[in-house]
Amino acid sequence: MTENGAERPIVVGRVTAVFGIKGFVKVASFTDPPENLLDYRPWLLEFDGRWQAVRVESVRRHAKGFIARLDDCDDRDEAERFTGRDLAVPRSELPAAEPGEFYWFDLIGLEVVTPAGERLGRVTRIQETGANDVLVVEDREREHLIPFVEKVVPEVDLVAGRITADWDPDF
């Protein structure tokens, strides 16, 4: 929730460019798999610091992304105002995570501690490496790159806002 009680939108893609002259835009999906983006409505775009719903008239797969036509967007000039904007959806549109699985955005900002309670820092981002995801944990003095695997990260407590990591604070 945000300060005013509204649901915090979750960024799931980005409008990257205009496509053609009839008001279509290119959209990159940040979801896995990318087609999940097609299941979410409404799409929200940020204008002047506020998220606004946009109606999707049509959307189709194109190369590594999608081509979409947004409501009342009939030419290239109108489509241009959407480019470079993050695309978000209300969090309630996302399916619940399975037990032991987490949305990355839920992990950002969580405090990370060792099993002995020594603070390592906070998760600032997550990197996808192919083999496994890596938590980037920063404090004032250093950055820790912690593999996000059960052997190293035995506990994630979203309610308490804490991750326990079996990690050497000097590493």
C-alpha cells in the first residue's frame, strides 16, 4: 500500500518506442514468461507522477516484445507521448506466489541478517545469472553478492521484512 492507502502499482514492462504511423507502440515485458503481461489489466502508465489506466485496444507478439494499440491513439504523434514510460499493473492482478517463491519486488529493501543476527545490509536489487538469482545486499561499508538458493538463504520473512542468509559478513 502507498501512503494514501492506494495499492502500489508493480512495474511489469516498458513502452519502448512507437511502431509505424497508425498509433502503435512497442512494449517490452519484464514478466517471466513475457506473455504473462497479456493477462494483466488495467495497464497503468505514469504521467506527471501519477499512475493512469490506459485501455489496450489490441496487443500482439512482435520479435522479442509486443506491439500494442492503446485507446484513442490513432497516429505516431499521439503514440510518442507513451514512449519511455514504465508499464505497471495493480499488485492485486498478479497471482499469489507459490510457497517458497517470491516476487523480486517483495525482496527489495528487506534487511538481511546472518543466523547469528549480524546485519549484512538491505537488498537493493537482484541479478539473474542463469545458474541462480543473486541478492545484491548493501550497507554503508560494502556490497554482498549472495546466491539466492535455499542452502544459503534458508529463510525469507516478508512480514518481518527480513531475510536470513548463511553468509560470511567479511565476504
